[in-house]
Amino acid sequence: MPVLVASDLTKAFGGRRVLDGVAVSVAAGTFVAVLGESGAGKSTLFRCLSRLIEPESGEISIDGALYTGLQGARLAAARRQVGVVFQQFNLVRRLSALDNVLAGRLADVPLWRVMLHQFDLAHVQQAAAALEAVGLGAQIEQRADTLSGGQQQRVAIARALAQQSRILLADEPVASLDPVTAAAILGLMKSLARSRGMAVVCALHQPQLAAQFADRIVVLKNGRLEEVSPSCPTPSVV
Amino acid sequence: MNDPRSVYQPHRRSRGEQAGFVVALAAAAVFYIVCLRIAEVDPARLWAGLPRLAKWAARSWPPDASEFGTLLYRAGQTIAMGTVGTSFGVLLAAPLCLLAARTVTTSAWLSLPSRALLNVLRGIDSFIFALLLVAAVGLGPFAGVLGLALHAAGSIAKLWAESIETIAPGPVDAVTMSGAGRLKVIRFALLPDVLPSLASIALYMWEWSIRASTVLGVVGAGGIGQELKNSVDLLQFDRVLTILAIVLVIVTAIDSASAWLRRRLL
């Protein structure tokens, strides 16, 4: 059974229909790459899938439960299943790598503990384990804004790991990284999909990276997703 | 070889635009001249008054330090008024800035009235607040504290709200996706990045409040300003000089301490 199912998603900005009936279904342990030109609507799709913005119509469900339409505490609870990695990392700059990863556990921590920045040892050890899993065991206490781009992206992935989400949405996570680091990050995401059964959806610009790492490739064009062969993503459509 | 030329035509002001500019300049000049007249600016009067000023300056030396202990106590009262007034202002500003920041409070029903309240608090000077509050709570530094607190709350909250609005929304989005509630997101994603700037603004207002509290005594709100007014009224210029020296030392010390702390924070 697929973990993430979206159907008939639409979203328009100023009369321009960016998403026009998008449908996608992602199974556990699968890495799906989303290709598309700049401005095709990949970021809009990811923000709709995570519900950082609201689609105008359509449905999203996670593990068979409806995600669209939820509000307040029920939306917050459902969001725990959706880890997000952004192109610009979006770490809290003045916090350490460990604190940034602990952000993934905030939903489980009482408010007063968050206010006083007092976390259980178990949560701290979980966050440290997530950092070690992405190869940052030596940078646990380093401030986020002193890490390299690749390291910051690893912290963002560790944050999603600590969150123990079922889904990982990555919006162009390697767009600002060098080719070697980009390959390492995508390799890490693929191995997490396999080892933890996460459903990974990742926007990419480079068809060759998609072909190398993805189990499935979809192309966002004219507001719709089209499936293409993973062995031969058509460069003309991206 | 031919010179490559673009067909690009730079924008030139039309005659209408040029005329509009001249009219705007003339209107600004007229406005300024009217201001000079209404403010009764008269260099001749200044010139005539200079000998009197010089006489008072000569009478101020040597400074009168016979009541130095009293003056120091009054100076302490001034620092206390500025410090307590700012701290009350900070407490009032904390919820107000969150309500006024458009990136935190998306409901216009909450943010617009909050912004209006900030404008009222900011628009009325602490001097005027103190003048009104002396009538309510009586003479003394407490009226000054309240006056400073109300004005500082408006100024701090406005600057804090603007500071919060300039913070990149990315970390807030990322932490929101962890399923955390609004308060946790503010504490964890917003506060760490914005805190140095908030502290710097509060320190700047502390510095400002102490400068402002030096004159609040004029309306009966205590502090060194009260002594200054009494001494000027009694033409005790040697005592005035002592008071001015104390004010200068206080303001310079607070400015330096605040600037040092702000440098450390940012």
C-alpha cells in the first residue's frame, strides 16, 4: 500500500495554473525523483504536498488517512509523518547541529521543556544517533551557520530522521551543492529509503542524477506529472 | 569593424516631469521658510543674549559640589527610572510585538489593532505620559517610570516586530513540519536567530530611556532633572554645572556600556 497518495491537486497563482490535476503515489522504501524546468511548479508541488501552502483542490493522504482538510492539532500530528528537506537547508543558524536535529522531536516534548530548552536524554541521544547516521558525529555541537552546505543539508536530513517520518519530501536538496556532495546526499537519501522504509520524493534538475538514484522518475510539465522510464529520463522534457 | 550598438533608449525626463520636480522643490523651500517664521528663528536675539549667557557661564565656575551626595542619589534615581521603565516596556512589548508581526500573526483582526496601539504608545513621548501620570500617581519617579515604560513599550514592540518580520521564513517552515505547535516553533525556530537583534534594540532603548529620564524631573517626575530645574529657577549656575557634569558622565557611561554589550551580542 502506498504511503503517500495525492490526486487531482490544483494550484494557481495570479490566474496561472501551476498545478493542474497532479496525481502521484509513492510506496514505502521508494525514491521518486521529480524533474521539471525552473518555474514548472516543483516547489509549489512540494509545498502543497507538505501543506505549507494549501492546494485549491485535490486530496492528499498518508498511509490511507486523509491529510488535506486537517486543521490545528490534527494537522500538526499528521505533519510528524512528513519530513522536509529544502534547497536552502532552512536550519536555525545560531543553533548547534544537535539542536537543529532536536527540532524534529519537538512534537513529543512538553511545552515547558521546549521553552527552557531542556530535552530528555533519550531525545538527545536519538538526535545524536541521527547525526551519526548522516556522517556528522564529529559536528554534533557545531553551530549550523559554521557548517558547509553539504553538512547543513545532512543536518536537515538528520532532522527528518529524528522526526521518524514516513515520508521525506526534498525540494531540490542538491541544487546548491557541488557534484560530489550532491551524489553523496542523494546516495544517503536512497539508502534511508531502503533501510527505514521511507517514501522519498525528491525534486531534481539533473536527469542523470535522477537516473542514477531514483526508483521512479516523474516529470512536472504543464502542471501535470508524467512518469518516464528511470533508465532513460527524457532530457528534452527537463 | 562596426561599433556594436544597442537600440536601447535610456529614459529621459519629460517636460512635465521636469516641471513637476521644480514645483516640488519650490514647495519644499516655501514649507521650510514658513517653518523658520513660525519657529521665530531670530539670529539678532541670539546675538543680543550671548553676553547674558557668557555671564551665567562665568558664574557657574567653580562648580558647587556642596550637595554632591544628594545629586548622586538623584542621578541614581534617574538611572533607576530608565532601567525599570525600560524593563516594564520590554515586558509589555513582548506579547505586543508578536501580535504586530505580520509573519507571526496572520489575522488582520489581531495585528491591525496591535499596530494601532503601538503607534499610539510610540507617538506620545514619555515626557507627555509622565506629565499626565504625575496627575494620576503624584509627584516622584514612579510617574517617570510609567511614562518611560509606555513609550518604550511602543517603540520596542514596533522595532521588534520589524526585526521579526525580516527573519527568513525557511527555518520556521522547517520546524513547523516537525508537528510542533505555534509557541514551540516561535521559541525554537524564531527566537534564537532574532534574539541578538531584540536584545540590541532593548539595550538601545535603555540608553534612550536614561537620556530621556534626565529631563523628566522638569514635570515633577523626580531624578536629576528635578534638581536641574530647581537650580535653573534659582539661578544657581555653579550647581547647574555640577549637575550637567553628572548627566554627561552618566549618559556617556551608559552609552559605552550599551554599545559594548550590543557589539558582543551581534
